[in-house]
Amino acid sequence: MAYLALYRAFRPTTLNDVVRQEHIVTVLKNQIMTGRVGHAYLFCGPRGTGKTSIAKIFAMSINCENPIDGSPCGKCFACRALSDPANLDICEIDAASNNGVDEMRDLREKVQYPPVAGKYKVYIIDEVHMLSPGAFNALLKTLEEPPAHAVFVLATTESAKIPATILSRCMRFDFKLIPQADLEERLRYVFDSIGKKYEQEAIAAIARAGAGSVRDMLSIADTCVSYASGTLTYADVTTVLGGADFSGVAAFCEAVLGGNAGEAFERAEAFLSAGKSVGVLVKDVMNFLNSCAVAKICRNGKEILALPDSNYAEVLRVANGADGHGLLRASEIFAEVEQSLKYSSSPRIVFETAVLKASMPQEDYDIEALLTRIAALEKQVQDGAIKASVCVNTESAQAERKTTERKIEPVKEKEIVEETPFIPEMEAPPDEAETGGNVYFDEDFLPKKKPVQAVRETPVAKPTAVAAEKNVASGDAKTVFGAFLRCLRKTGKSGVLFAICMDLEYAYEGEKFTFYTDSETIYNSLIKAEHYPIIKAAFEGIGIAEDGFAIRLRGKAADTFNKDLEKLKQTFGGVKIDVK
């Protein structure tokens, strides 16, 4: 006899052998023992969870003359007859290849014939969602009122594709994915039965790769058994699955989360050069990042992940060294890669680009990247990396501060003699045009400005040590920038602005303190209605009025902006537009 695959050799033969589907097994047992057998059943759930196996056991049980705890005895005439694959009372139909109207009409004619060996004739229609709409309609009447001896069992992995008219005529059972602990127990039983030696880490890796499916797990185990002539090890399983070593994936993720782009890229190149599949590698990375998130936020992370002690120790180490924003950002980036790989002709480039993006948040200006950078700065402060640098230069900093205070000259502040708030009102255009037609000029619509009242300058006393921090307008650009950042941080809601401003270049342009940027995105962010007042308030906090600072675009972005501004001037007839 030809070799029988493990998933076929160890297919359940009784309801008690079914793994973790108690909510379904209990109902079917009670129906079998009480004789309350329905006419149509619908088994829904993921692949490899026991739908077809339970359907076959159920078909034999309802025909068994002496069922034992709801399962077939295997000894009576009906059980022996139905055990023959050529029997006529259990008809298994593959709807994927028999999905037309003609096949369902043929079934409707044959269902009238009584069973040969048992009490019921059972029709198991696998992958029933593959039937065409016409085939469903042809089956509908027979399914609603079948002969007394006919029982239908429909199995599907996609219940959403089943018409509501079919669903309403069936008794529905939803199968669940099998937990990893139960998969490991089942796999140990199989290996012990065939006399295969194994490592516990290998069992856990195969069960994890099964992803809740017993059939998938046993198919992988079959390959691993053929690969390893001796004891099955974790390294053997990793080689068969084509994935990366767990320690290697841990080191790669640690480099990505730590912002070490060079090391992350080198490890990615090593994986790919070794022939690892990009798709499998991305899944391994996503699984590891998910494990890090679970270990970081859950107290019972070890029980949830069901990892060996050595693997969980690596997960915990990487998770503790990463911040939440960076972990979430990296997970989202690699999740997008998994989707992009389906449509990309260059999967390696897509993966390498994602590696650089995930490990270099300083080159990215989205919110998640900025939050990651802020979290990294806060961690450095907590670890003392920044504090130590400041402490070393404390004395020189104090001396420099005192020197700066001595150099501050009395500042003359403008004092308005009489301040009257002026709110411009738009005047209505004249009733009749001066030229005799309905033609108006820009001056007719613009508000008439009142003359600016005279101001006088009054000397201000030399600032004290406390006030010196708030009055640094006469200092150099570096001193002004430092005071500006301190005021900006005090607002409490400017974390993103603080991170952006840290990357800006600055200098005095004449008497104006000016920020420079080559990015139009950053420029637009700074002059937004909700951001600009915060910047203005920070400058006012150090004694610089709105006309004493500016934000400038440089390079190609500035040329584009100036061209757009010139078009606006031409469009609006030369009306002066004040752009800050």
C-alpha cells in the first residue's frame, strides 16, 4: 500500500477524537443518541478544523446500529458497509468541480433512491460556497423538503457567500481555530505513535506554523519527518519552513526599533542572500513585533504567546528596549509591505525600503515618526545620556550666562501713547460707477486705513537675572534660539512643533530672527492657523514681536511659492498681499 499522509492516517474516527470542537460535538452526540437528526447541516469555519471529518463520523453514527457515546461502533453491518469507500449511502460531492445546475439536477433525481445499508443516505457537499447561483436555486427545494431518508451536510470556509435562503434552511455550526497548546498535544501524540524523536522547540514551531489548522500542522510535520532522519530539531523546522532563525529575527527587529539602520539593513541583506523568501521573512518579522507588543502590555504574555523560555526571553528583552510608538510604527510599516508584495515585481526593493523607513524615523515627518523621535529623546533624558552632557559644562554655562547678562544693554521699548483698537469695516461699493458702467476698482473695496499714531520710546531699566531669560532679543542667534525653544516647550501642547523646530536652520536676516527650511511641507505646517500663534507666543515670551521674526522657504520650494504668489498678484490686480 502507498504511503498514507499523516493527516489522513490520523484522521479522527470518533467524535471523541476531534480536537477542541466541544460545542459542536456535544450537540451532535445528543441528536444521535435521542434520534433527533435534522435534515440539513451547515459546517462553517477555517480549513483544517474538522468539518469534513465530523461530517463523515456523523454520517456513520446516524446509520450505526449500536452507537457508543454518539460515535459509530465499527462492528455492526452498517459500520462495516459504510467503511468501504465505494459505499452508496455516503455521497461526498466537491462543489468546486461540480458547481453547475446540471449536477444539482442530477442530485435532485438521485436523492429519491433509498439507502442500501443504513437508515439514512447522507450527502456531504464540500466547499458549497463554490456553487453557482443557478445551482443554489436548483438545490433549494430539495434542501427545504428532502425525503425522510436524506440528510445534507454542507461544508464551507466562506459562509458569507452562501445565500440567505440556504442559510435559513440549515442547522449552522461554526468551527473554531485550534489553540496552539492543543495542536502541540496532538502533534506529540502523532510523533509518539510513529516513534519519531523530537525537541519541544520543534513541536512548538510546527504548531505555530499550523496557525490553528490541524491538517496544515500535520502536513508540515510530514515534511519535517522526511527531512530529519534523527531527532527533529528547531533548526530542522526552520530550514523546512524557509524562515529565518528566531535569534536572527530578534536581532533584526532590535536594530530596527533602536534606529540602527545600518545593522538592520545588513541583517536584511544577510537573510535575503541566504535565499530566504521575502514573504516568509516579512511574516516572521510581523510575528516577532506582535509578540513584542503582547509581552510589553500583557502580564501573562508568556502564556498567551506559548513560546519556549529562550525565545520569550529574547522577545521580552527587545520589547523592554523599545517604546510603544516605535513598535506600533514598525508593525504598521511591515503590515503595509505584506500587502504591497502581492502586486510588486520587485519584492526585495519593497522590503529594503520598508527596513530603512522603519529604522530611520528622523528622515520621516509623519506624526508617528515625530512621536517616536520625541520618545527617544525622553528616554535619553531618563537614562541620563543628555543630563550627563549638561552637567559636565555646568560651570562654563553659568559663566557664559553671567557674561551674557553683563553684555545686555538697556533696551528701549516702544510705548504707545494712545492705543485704540481698530477693526476695519468693508465699505459697500458706490451705487453708480464713476465711468458710467458697472466697473469698480480695487480701492473701492479695500478698507480705508487710519494713520498710525505716533509712539515714543522710553528707556527701560536693565533687566534683572530673573528677567534676563525673557529678554534676549539683543543676544546672538544661538542664544535667542535656545530661549525660544524653552518657551515653546512650556506651552505643553507643542511636542510636534518642538521636534520640527529642532531641525530648522536659523540666523539673523538683518534685524529679523529667521527660520529657514527647504521643505514646503514643514513650512506649511509652521504657518498653519493652529501652529503659528504658538510660535508667535513663544517669540513674544522672549521679547521678540511678530515683526522681529520670519519663516522662509529656500531652494526649489521657494521658487515655486514665489511663482504662485506672483500669479495671485496678477489675478487680484496688483493688490498687495503680506505673506509672513
